[in-house]
Amino acid sequence: MTAPLPIYCSRNGCAVPATVEIEAGTVDTELRRAVACDRHRSAVRRWAARVGHPTSTPIDQPMVGQLTLFSVTEVEP
């Protein structure tokens, strides 16, 4: 089984894990959905608010130990 990958902020150039998913609008008109870190939360919220009232949903990130590329036992000195 593969370890779950982290979800990163959707802002261009941001390499920080996301903390919230923000969405607004309806499927019938236009739907805007993006994930954001704490720093870019307000900018993504403003972007989504152009099509309706935005709602925020917290994101469950994988545990910190799962973010490593290799486990400690696989690394050679």
C-alpha cells in the first residue's frame, strides 16, 4: 500500500501543505474550488467569492512521518 501524498496549496509557486479547501458557486452556473495554506487562505477565498458565497472545509493531511521519501531503514550510509 502506498502512503498518501500531501496536498499542497494551489497558489502558483507555493510549496506549503494546504490546510483548507475553499469552494463557491453552483454546478449549474460556475463552481470554483481550490485548496490553500494559511498564508493564502484570504486570497483564495476572495477568488472563490466572485461566483458565490465561499465555504471552507479543513483538510486532513497525512502524518508528518509519511511525508519522507524513504523510510529510515532503506537509507544507506
